[in-house]
Amino acid sequence: MEERVYNFSAGPACLPMDVLKQAQKDFISYGESGMNVMEMSHRSAEYQSIIDTAGADLRELLNIPDNYDVLFLQGGASMQFAMVPMNLMTKHKKIHAVNTGQWSRKAIAEAKKFGEVNVVASSEDKTFSYIPKLSAELFTPDADYVHITSNNTIYGTKYTKLPPVGNLPLVSDMSSCILSEEINVADYGLIYAGAQKNIGPAGVTIVIARKDLVENAPEDIPTMLRYKTHADNGSMFNTPPTYAIYIAGLVFKHLKKLGGVSEMEKINREKAAMLYDFLDNSSLFSATVSGADRSMMNVPFVTGDAELDKEFVAEAKKAGLVNLKGHRSVGGMRASIYNAMPEDGVRTLIAFMAEFEAKHR
Ligand code: PLP
């Protein structure tokens, strides 16, 4: 087998080795089918079983209550920036939103096309390096829902507690943190996530939505953009992204084998603590986010010298530690350590950073 690298990409991101191996085993013929899953009719009994099992395993992993639909859609999280307001901005034609970075901003811009968006708080004043404090008075009841981005992929921040939204449905973009730690789905009206970080290949988008919200959506929106269309048809109104759903299903099985989301959270906490501890004690590197709002998934850091940052990224790549360049809007470095990044990958990165630090003291 060819040599693998440690891939710290923010997404698409690395997949668990046993998932890749299973996919390799199934590649020429899935089970007795004599064909690859991507060659299979989505109307076949075999494929029906693949999508049903994936949905059931996701329900089990997140303990999703029965009054929620689980949908496998397309168009990425970016499509949800429009689908959410189209379907949910029904009564007040107004929402509350928190701006914690570029992805929040894009969700806000899209929602503005369908009604009023009240941005209750923003962390733009400090390059989105924190989560704003949110008090209950901000969330007046004259809104259809509240939109947040649970984990901010670019800036490396995350919510550690729920915003006090009262009875308003809370909608969260969990693209870069779904399945990384335990959540209570019932706290949310709707959760969406592009798959390419913690779930599987790009091309499938997960939506977990309370059934009453799905039911109440207007009838005059385009068929494909209506959640109810997909809920009524088991995510098979049209051809779904069959192969991406199959791989997502393998990832769900892998997580169950590991011990579920609670076990994954424990591992993620350990990985993130190792890296932040190193950064906090380093004389060369420092994390750009401090305090409680630090993401467990995306860890941005800098040396303070743009040229040295560049050298670090290039040297790391030579050592098999790839995609460590920070987002173009922030600079520096960013290590994305999603579920599939093994603890050994983080240890190897830390050892490499210590070596680099010793050379550049
Ligand atoms: N939301 C968050 C938090 C993201 O990190 C990303 C992509 O990185 C997106 C939305 C956009 O996702 P997609 O490319 O699936 O539209």
C-alpha cells in the first residue's frame, strides 16, 4: 500500500482507515451484488437497506427523537443557508442570528433574501476569536427561529453552552462538529451539516429537523428545496448521492464500534487538550483563540512571523503532515483534528512542532 499522510485539512477531511479498507473491499462487488454501490439502482432492495441502515445508525448515535426527520440531501451546507429560511421563515418573516464568522455571515446574507435578519451579536470586532455572550432578552419571541454556527471552522471557536432562545426553534450549522461530542437533539429545531468533515465524502448533507417545522413549510417553494418533499420520500424523491451515503453509513458503523459519540467526545477532548497544552507552553507557537470558546475540531495557531509560518507549513508537508495552512482570511496555521484524525497524528504534529521550535529558538 502507498504511504498515507496525516491530513489536517479543514474539509474534505480524512476518513477512518477501517472505513477506507471496507470501501476498498466492496469496490468491485458489494456483497453478492456483483457491482459497486455507485453502480446500483437507488430503487434496489440492496440500496434501500444501505440508506435505511445509515439513517437508523445516525439516529442511534445522536439519540434522535422520533419527532425528528433525518434527511440526506445535496447542495452542501451552503444550500441550507437558503433552504432553512425558505422552509422555516413562515410566520414572522424575521429571524435572530449570531454572527461568529464567515459561515454565519453567509447564512445571514442568504436569509436576508427571505425576510428580516436581526443580528443579535457578533464577534467580528476581534476577528471572530470568541463566542459573544448571549442573554435571554436578545431573543424576542417575534422571530421564526434563531440561527447559530456551532463550530466555526475558520476561526476555531465553538459554543460551549446553548444560547437562551426560550421557545424559539434553534437552528444550527454543525458542519464542522457533528458527531464530535454529545448533543441533545431536542434542544434544536433543525441541525444541518455538510458531510465532508466528520461524516464522509462531500456531496451529501445531513438535515435533522423537527417534524412540525417540516410540516409547516410553505407549499409554493420549489419542490426540491422543500424539506417535506424529502421527508415524505425517505430522501429518495430523486436519485440521492448514493455512494456518499454508503460511505457515511460505514462511518456511522465505525463510530458505533468505537463506543458511540460519548467515546468519540472523550478522544476528541484528549486530542484537543494535547495540542492546546503544547501551544500554551510553546515559546514559538501560540493559539489564536484563548479560553473556553476553543474548538475541539479546528485549532488555528501562529508563530507571529508570516515567513516562518510559511516555512513551517512547507517543512511539515515534507514530513507527511499536510494541509496545515490557515484559512486565507486568517493566515498562519490551522490543524483540523476531526473525528478521523488519530491521536497518533496529533502526537506526531506536536513532536514536529517541538523540533521546529528548537531549531528556530
Ligand atoms: N458551514 C461551515 C461551518 C463550514 O465549515 C462550511 C465549509 O467549510 C460550510 C458551512 C460550507 O459547506 P459546503 O461547502 O458543504 O456548502
